[in-house]
Amino acid sequence: MKSYINEFLGMEKPTDYYSGLLSDIEKLNKEHHFITTLNKDISYEKDGRLPFTVKANICVKGFETTAGSKMLRGYLPPFNATVVDKINASGRFSFLGETNMDEFGFGTFGLNTEVPARNAFDNDYVAGGSSSGAAVATAMLKYHVAIAESTGGSIATPAALNGVVGFTPTYGAVSRYGLIDYANSLDKIGVMARCAEDAKVAFDTIRGRDRYDTTCSVETIGNKKRKKLFVIKELMEKAEEPVKSAFERLLDRLGGNYEISEIDSKIMDKAIAPYYIIAMAEASTNLAKYDGYKYGFQNEDTNRKYNDFFTDARINFGAEAKRRIILGTFIRSESVKDKYYSKATQVRGMIIREMRSILEEGFIISPALPIATPKIENASKLTPTQNYAMDIFTVPPNLGGFPHITFPYEYHDGLPLGAQLVTGHANDYALFDFVSEWEELFEYRFRHNLGEI
Ligand code: GLN
């Protein structure tokens, strides 16, 4: 089974990989903007391990952690997130840097940040979001794993658009302690790697209980094999060409090993609205703490009028963050909360129940996105609702906390297309096995047309 981690560990002179690594990254970073904080001290002699990166919303002691926001510029966390402590304690990986992202995780294409990341295959195209930099780093760096985070598709989408494996675990399998929250009932820390085996190793390194996060309670992870693949008709109707035909070709190839059926869903294609209602309600609550006094942009001059003081701080949020604060605060207000928030949580429950019964029988498979990778100039013209609609495949498993994995399956005009596989709660290992099998079937070879480091 392909494993870049094992290849690295078996190398005679891993020092060769490290020589020039930092300067190569700095060169590539000028065009692709995937790293926001680089650990310039990393060296094989000192660390002797495989490099790992974290999404910029995961705290690393003493390293600037901004969550892609001007609001947190200069923030040096005084502690490590639990995942960072676990990965350091494993003795296998050393910290290389933090990766670019949509501000606080708000986005699908990686464009909602100060300097957007660009696709690893062609820098005129979007990297995908919100874990844009993590996916580009995984595509660019041969020996490396990325720790990323997903609320509604932020691992699946960028992984698909950069041709790497993106894994989002069962909600509660990995500690969120030290993650800069977007929406607590949805956030999951997961991983990206170039192959399923390496993603599994990285997941095993970071998962497990943590006394600092009481929601992290899923200890036992299973591996129930499934022979059935379900395609949701109502979701597939949203897929456009060339994704539609490419995905049909994928199903043809999987048909030999799996029983594939198209089924109806009453509710999964309605997931976007409840997801954004819940996500924005939680996000607006989480962002309230950035007041320029306790948290966020520090306003030294405290001898000012209340409104001026807070406005000066909160003006540092980007446009999408402001939109979500306004909408999220409205959604939570007394007069409309039953109309929106309560209804959204009911629909969420219906989606979970429906998916749970499907997933008892088999996997759900779909493309990761309904369209092929857009150019940056085209994606930036999309309206917010057009943007949100791009999450149609990734939002349902995220709303339900179901584990899912994205893997590359075809290339269109030189850019990768990714598929998404979902399984039931705490059955995460079955996903790695499926993708490893696919990698063999596909004679998977990581493709990169820009040269890699
Ligand atoms: N596109 C989704 C959003 O903007 C997902 C983001 C995420 O998973 N962090 O909310």
C-alpha cells in the first residue's frame, strides 16, 4: 500500500529532503499563498521527522495563529491545541507551519481572506476552502501531512480541488481544544494527505479523548465493510457537466466491486438552509468575543466612547464575517428564533435520521462539488447564495457529524476532480480501506504538473 510516510521513514538520507525545503516553499508560496506562518527553525538534524502543517485556526504555542483574519494578526497562542500536542508526542512529525484559510472558516473557495490561496495545479484557479492552504500544501509537498478543519465541507472541498485525500472524522473523535471556533456543534478537526494510508496514520495520531474537550467522547472507531454504494438522486440533479459524466465513469469503474443504486432522499437536498442558519447562529456567538478589549485587534486607547471603541476593533472583520455576524445575530433574535433556528435544528434531526438509516446499509457516494474547479475571477463574481449552494454535497454529512473522505478520481483540463464517500458514525476506518482499494484500482499515482518539493 502506498505510503509517503513510510517512504520517508525508509529513506537513506532524509536530510536531502530538508535541504532547500524552506527556500523552495518560500518561492512557491509567493505564487500560491498557502503558508501563512512558516517555522523557519525546522531541520532534519534537529527534528528528524516528517513535516506537518496545521490550518491557521489551530493554536500552536508561540506561532502567529490568525484564523485567516486581520482581527487576529499578531496573535501568538500561549498554548498548543490538543492535536498539536498529540502529533508532537508521537515523535513522527515536526511542525512546519500554518496554512492559509478563509477567515474563521467562512468560505468554499478560499477567497475570503487577506491574500487568497491559489490552486496547486494552476494558480488562476481557486484552491477551494476554507482549508485552502492545507490542500495546496499537501499537493505541493511530497512528504507532509496537513491537519485541517471542517464545519460544512472545508476539508472535502479544497482536498478535491487539489487532488489530495481529505478526511473529516466522526464529530467528537478528535479534540477541538485549541481550535478557534467557527460553529461548535459542527466543527471537526481532520486531516489531508496524498494517500489514504497516510491520512489514516495522521488520524490515528490526533484522535482520542481529551479532558479539555468534553464533546470529544468517541473512542472506539470501527471498520464495518460495506458492499453497497448509494447515490442520492436529488443531490445528483445539482451536478453539472463535466462533473456529471466524470462521476458516471467513476461509478462504472466501481461497479465491478460494489452494488450501486440510486435512491431518493426526502430531505438531504434541503441541507444548505439549515446548515447556514445553524452555522451563522453559532458563528455570530463565537465572534462576539472579538471586542478589541479582551480578544482580537487590540485597541490601546480605552478612553473613548463605547461605540467608537468597539467599532474600531470590529471593523477588522472581512465582508463575509460581517455578513455572518449580522445574519447570525438576526437568526438568534427572540422574534424570529422559532421561525429559523428551531426549524433548522428540526430539519437537521430529520437529515441525521434519514442518513443514519441509509448508512446502516452502505456508503453514500457523490462528487465533492457540483462543478469543476472555477477560475478565481469567476468564483469571485458568485453571490453569497450561489457560493453556499456549492456545498450541496458536503453539508449533509457535516450536519450529521458523519465521517467522510474525499479522493481524486479523474482529471479535467489538467485539474483534479474529487469524489466523496460517507459512512456511519464511528465507522471511519472503512473509508480509508475503500480509498486504498480505489488507489490500487486507479493505479493511483499522485499527479502534479507544477513540479513538487
Ligand atoms: N463553505 C462552508 C461555510 O462557509 C464550509 C466552511 C467550513 O467547513 N469551515 O460555512
